[in-house]
Amino acid sequence: MNVFAFILKYLRKTKFMAAVILAALIFRCIAERGQIYAMSQVIGYLPKYTEDHAVLAQIVLFIGLLAAMLLLDAAAAYVWRYTAGKFTPYFCSLVYKDIFVQVHHHSIRFFNEEMAGKIASKTKNIVSGIKEIYGQIVFGVIRPLGGLIITMILICSADFELGFIIFLLNIMYLLIMVYIRKRIGSFAEKRARFGAETDGVFIDTVTNSDLVKSFANYFYEKKHFYNVLRTAVKAEQTERTKDAWFDFEGKICFAATYLASCLAVFYYWYLQKISFADVVMATSLLNGIMFDVINIGFFVSEFSQSYGQVKDG
């Protein structure tokens, strides 16, 4: 079964909790960006304040908006964490139940051909992979994508042309990040496969230690385990070193895109197309938007790793 279809099967059974989590995360994105918007407007009005009651009223209004956004953020965070605390264990329990049934529906021949340790290791990989995928979807898709959309709306409200330029810069950065991070997938799949094989051999060797000793098979099993372990170590080392290099490439792209975006903001301020408050808002949001794009890029690679774990299972 396809990994996406596999996960979707269980999402249908937990759709209410999933919908609540999604809504809470969207409200958090709105609240977090709303705080920056409100604070930037307050800063923008401060130089204008002398004893102008109209300006003071605007400052108070945006301080009230800031307070509302802070409360919304706190409430949404609680709802998300509370629901997620129930969702993840229940979701995994459904997976465990189905795996238990599926494994025990096999014939005795299956258990003769498949090592018990390997089955246990693959099951562990599936469940841990699903937990990782949940975190990756939350922090690598929903939150950054929601934040990206809301940020672009706010910047475009200041100046559409500037917003469009920043949008294009970040889309280019996103595509580069996806390309960079996607290359880790094949290395992750190998690491998961060889890791599961190593765990399986080790567990079976320990489980059947009496047979190993009875048939004086210790040195053969030791050599076999060391060979499997060596392959797994090389696969993990390759994955980690490649990941470090891909991360370096991403940071170079981040620096270039962030600098170009900041220059665009200051240039539009120089042209007097945006106000000082807009500069404060845009530069504050830029840092967030860049990290949103980074998170989406990391999602691609981390999802590939988790996908490989679940698929290998």
C-alpha cells in the first residue's frame, strides 16, 4: 500500500481531531503574524504622537489588537497541544492494532522465513515514522505554509508590488530548498532499510542464543552481525554527511534571499512607497517567512526519511 494511502486510511478515522488541530494551527499563524502587524503599527504611530487624541486612539486600538492576538495565540496553542496529545497516541494505536492482526494472519511458513526481530524492527519503524510524519506535517507544512500566506497578505497590503517581489524571491528559494533537500531521500531509505536489518539480526541472535551456543555457531553469527552492522553504519554516515552538505547549501541560499528581500523593503521605503511602520512590519515578517520556507524545505528531506521508514516497513 502507498504510504499516503496508508496514512489517509487512519486519518479518516480521526478526522475530527485532525480538523481541530488544523484549525488551531491556522489560528496560531494568524495570531503570531497579527502580533507583528499590531506592534509595527504602534511603532509607526509613536513618532506622530504629541497630544493628538486621534493618534492616541489609534495606538490604543492597535495595543488592544496586540492583546487580542496574544490571547488568541495562547488559546490556539492550548487547543492544539491538548488535541494532539489525544490524537497521536490514538492514531498510533490504530496502526498497532492493524499490524498485529496482519502479522498474525500469516501462515507459520511466514514466521519461518521472516525473523521475529526483523518484524519487530519494521513495526517500530512504521510507528516511529508515522509520529515523525505528523510532526513534519505540522511544523513543515501547515504552520509554515499558513504563516507564508498570511505574511504575504500583510506585506501586499502595504505595497502589492513589494509583496509580489518578496513572494517571487521566496518561491525561488523554496524551489531551490526543495531540490536541495529532496536529494536526501534515497540515502534515508537505505539507512532505514539497513538499520532495520541490523536490529532484526541482533534481536534474533539474542532471542535464539541457546541455538547459537548449542550448534557452536557463535563466530558465524558474530561475523554476519558485524557485516550487517558495518553496512548500516556506512549508510547512516553517508546520510548524515550528505545532510550536512545539503544544509550548508540551504544556508547560502537563505542568506542571499534574505539580503535581497531586505534590500527590496528598504528600496521601497526610500522611494516613499511604504511607511516606517511598513518597514518595521516587513522586516520583522521577513525573518519569519524565511524560516517558514526553510521548514518547508526541511519537510521535504525529513518527510523523505520518515517516508522511507514507513515504506520499508
